[in-house]
Amino acid sequence: MALNVPELRFPEFSGEWEEKQFGNICQIKKSKYNPENEKESLKCIELEHLSQNTGKILGYCDSKGQNSVKNRFEKGDVLFGKLRPYLRKYWLAKFDGVCSSEIWVFDGKEILNDFLFQLIQTNKFNYISNISSGSKMPRSDWKYMKHVKFKIPSNREQEKIASFLSKVDKKIEKLEKKQELWETYKKGMMQKIFSQELRFKDENGEEYPDWEEKRFEEIMEYGKAGGTPTSTNKNFYGGSIPFLSIADMTSQGKFVNYTEKYLTKEGLKSSSAWLVPKNSLIYSIYASVGSVAINKSDISTSQAIFGIILKEKTIKLDYVYYYLLDYQKYIHKFIETGTQGNLNAKTVRSLIIKLPKIGEQAKISYLLSSIDKKIDQLEKELDFNKEFKKGLLQQMFC
């Protein structure tokens, strides 16, 4: 029979963990705050202020501005969003305040709150919290949860585990802050570059000539929106031709490397979809209007995406990509009103682009690409550390 011990453990600890019901190791605090009767103003956490699956808050509001009764919490309490628990919204309180009645305020009875905060991130807790009442608005069921048994170590081992995992959390937070700073720096550099506040010089230290203004149709070899074969014909899907959706495009950043769907040759021919050649620009004209990327393989697209093949001799692909990326802040001026804002092909072709000479385009592209590489590197480090944390949660709890 297997011992009640985790797969991964600090060497100074031994012996089995004790199995206890969740309701015996932690309680839900019942203290309330009614904004109509209270004089003090406190920070108020609503569900929308809790980030999904990160353990962070996105902000707060003033308790006196609320209309409903709230739950009180104290610094060190563990907050957990019981409404739609699959969103995994939780936070270790850093200050005293109040929160939505849809948020449970946990306080450990036979468990340290720092350890409890890590425990509620485990797959087991996620599973039991999602055994809920209600279908349209599911809520975690305390009557069920409080009877579920968890294996718990001594306070000293709890402290050690929580401290170690907290250090991993801090490393993730540090990487996220670095990434945010680089993203902000990139936006600032694009603003300076495309407003021409920042200019480059040629190899002889001379100023480059003034930028030209051209319509997009002047720099395109070819440009056209895609199309979608009818979904009812199974012969049109499941082939070898990548078919790009808006969701595929916006989730991948600068380069599009994969798609969820594939078309057959018959499917491609059945609609206005066409094969956009590798290293072209793909530009969103319906949902997420103004999003732009570079495809890294031949690809077909839906009608929500406009494919652009550039005239190569005087145009740098990366330069146009970054220009359009910066241009997103202006694109709302060109969106047609209707059930869903969108651009049409005529509007895309008539958009104005400011073009420096090819040498300056290359220097702009190099600078912004080097920033993107740094951001991508941080993204990979973040992904690694997040997966590392998930693995630790699996191995350090039993």
C-alpha cells in the first residue's frame, strides 16, 4: 500500500502526511460589509479584478460606491472565486478589504494560509471546486467540498513548501514585469520611429532622404481577402492546405506557423479562398481589425483576412509589418459601421503608408525585430517557469 507522501519532498522531512477533510483544515469567513451602513471606505475586489489562473489582482474599486453586501477579508486570507470556478480566480490578500459575495474568503484552521494558497492551485482542488451547483451560472458547492479529504503535512513542512513555491511565483512575476517593460519600450520606439521623431543615418553618417507617402495598392504585387468553403461539405476539409482563422492569427504574434484547420484542393477551389504564398502579410479586416502577421508557409485564409504580397525590390516585409502594427491605433477611423466593424478591400488598398528608403527600412526592421526577439525569449522563459510550477504542484502535493 502506497504511503501518504508526495512524489517530490525535501530531504529533511519523513513520515506520512495526515488525511483531513477540507472543511476541517480551513474555514470560510462570514464577516460582512454593508456599504449603506458603514462609514469606512475600503478597497473592494470584484470577480473581474481577479486574474484567471495567475493568483494576481487586476485592480480594485471603492467599497462605498457599491450597492450590495460584501465579504470582509484581512491581509493573508485566501480569496477564491466560487462563481464559474473553472476560471480559476484566486489571490493571497496583500491588504485588508472587502470582496464580492461570489468570492469565498478562506482562512486556515489546521493549515497555513501560504500553503493553502498553493493547495488551491492543484489539479485536485480544481477538480473538486468544479463539482458545482447550477448550470448557467455554476458555483462551487461548499457542502460537497468541505467533506473532500486532502493529505496535509506538518506546519514546518507546509512552511517549507509554501516558501519554495512562493519563490517560483516571484520569479514568474519578475519575468512578467520584464516582458511588460519591453512591450512598453517597443510601443514607445514604434511611436518615435513612425512619427519620424527618431531617424537613422546611412553608412556614411548622412541623413536619409525624406519619407515618401504611397497608397498600399502602389506597394502591392497582389492583395485579396480569402474565403470559407461551406462547412457542411466534409470533402472540403481535412486535407493538406493550411486554413487560417482569426483566432489562429491573433494567438501567434508576428509569425504564423500553424493552423487548426486544413482544406482539401476541392475545398480551396469551392470558395474565394486562395493560397497566400510564404512570407506575405496577412491582415485582419473583420474581427480584431488591424491585426497583422507574416505567414511562414503557404496558407489559405477566411474572408476575414486580407492577404498582401509586396513588391520586393523597394519594400522590406518587416518594415511594412511594423508600420501596420503601429497603425492599429488609427485603424478605427476607417472601420465601416454595422453589426460588426470591418474594413473592405478598397479601404485597405487606399491606406497611406510612409516609406523611407530601403536602407532606413532595414535599420528600422532590425531594431524592432531585435526587441521582438527579446520579448520572445522572455515569453519562452515564462512558459518554462509556468510549466515548472505546474509540475511542482503535481509532485509536491499528494
